[in-house]
Amino acid sequence: MARVVLAVALLALVPSVARAQATWLRDRLDVEWVVATGGWRAAVSSTDARAPGFDALAGGGEFVLGLDVGAGLAVVGDGRVLAGEAGGAEHTYFEALGGLALQLRVGRARLRAGPAAGWTKWRGDQATLLGGFAAGSIDLFPLGTGRLSTTLSLRLDVDGDLGATTFLPQASAALALGLGVRY
């Protein structure tokens, strides 16, 4: 009989433990989806032997997922895709980047920085992007009564274009401005 009472008591605790774990995760989870990003990538040096004056205007999106580890500090993973035009309408530029960063939250603003790596393609030339980024985002206005809000973000990337052979520069920098939602 004591075992049955113990089993019933443990089963009664399971939902409350699950609720507590869900609350803990919800309070520490940081999700940001930048649904509209406009960006510009340009060669770092105007004397780049392969691509002097390279620049691309592109649009896309970004997704940030992180976990707050305490005192406004979080570890976040970041992914971004941009596609657009460079050197005329017949040449489509594409890049995809992923990164891992430390994020500092101060009130409604978040600052993050870390290494990033990805891939780019333009006019048949492909390269691995390897470098880092710094980004900031701020909540504009809440959506409802919870944590959901709109957000404005600004991001700077500086990358080496490894493996580019013909049209892509040896190093490039990108600046992007985006609008999205955050939880």
C-alpha cells in the first residue's frame, strides 16, 4: 500500500516539475527572427587584385536562438541568408552565414558579437566566408502583454573570402539593417 501511495505522489509531482522546467526555459530563451533584412557587402580594399570595387546589394532574413545564462548574458546561435544583385541584373549574389556569439542584454537592447562562417557565390565563383560579426537589436514596441515584440537590428560582418578564384574579393565587409520579431 505504501508503494501505491508513493507512486501516486510521484505521478502528481511530474506535471508540476514539467511546468517548472517549461517556465525556466521560457524565461531564459531568446528567439529573434529578422524577417526583412537589407544588406550591402563590399570589398574591404579598393586595391583588391581580384575584385576591385566589388559591392552587392541584397535582402534576406536572420534567425537568432539563444539561452540566457544569467545577468543579461546569453549564448546565441545565429543564421543569416542574403541574396541580391551585384554588377547588374544578370548577376545574382548569394551568401549564407552561421555564427555563435555572446550576447549582452541591457533593458530592451541586445548586443552580440562572435565568429561566423558561411558560403558565398557570385558569377560562378564560390568562396567560404570566415570572419566575425557584431550586431545590436532593440525592441521597438510590444505585441500583446507577453515578451513578444517587434525588433530593429543592425549587423556588421567582416570576412575573408577563402577559395575565391575570379570575381569575389579576398576580404569583404557587410552592413545589414533588419526588422523582425523577438520572444
